[in-house]
Amino acid sequence: MEIWINPACSKCRSALTLLDAEGADYTVRRYLEDVPTAREIEDVLARLGLEPWDITRTQEAVARELGLTDWPRDAGARERWIAALAGHPELIQRPLITAEDGTAVVGRSEDAVRDALSRG
């Protein structure tokens, strides 16, 4: 299991606390420092069953600068969204947890983190 975190994020810290309390075996990825590639983002999106705009933090300052809220949310714009996430990792929703069964969750709630735990 791998968890993408921003240490300054309270949701990330809560997820780590729960994983530790449950004795989970996981790897931490500080994705602001170890920036995921476009390919890695595509892989996580496939595991989540989501589109890039579904995991984009549109309230971030850089999102406003890029005008993300006005971007189309369709197949033709998908690569543009993924490039924005790879180029500005602070836009990626967090924490993201990849499970051993090939799935992933956005671990913003205790239930979501527990879901990832149940999947290994």
C-alpha cells in the first residue's frame, strides 16, 4: 500500500494515524517533493475509476491562475488536466491511497481509509 501525502495536510496526518493504529504496512510518498509523472497520475486515476478533474483541488491559487474551473471536462481535455496535475502537484487531492488489490481511494475520511485497509 502506498499513500500520497502532504505532511501539512490534516487529512493526511489523520489517515497516517489510522493506518498506524491498524498496523498497516505502507509506504509514504510526499508527492510535493516526489512529484508523480503524468503516467503515474493516469495509473492512479484508472485505479480510482475517476477523471483528473475529479481529483483536482480547484480552490488552490494555482488553479485560479490556470483558470481550471473554465477548462472542459471531457476526453479531449483529459491530457491537459493530467499535465496540470503533474506540473502542479499541489492540485492533487490528498491523501491518495493505493491498495494491493489494484484499487485506490481518496482517503479524506476514516471510512475511505478503512476501505483501503480492507483491500490490503
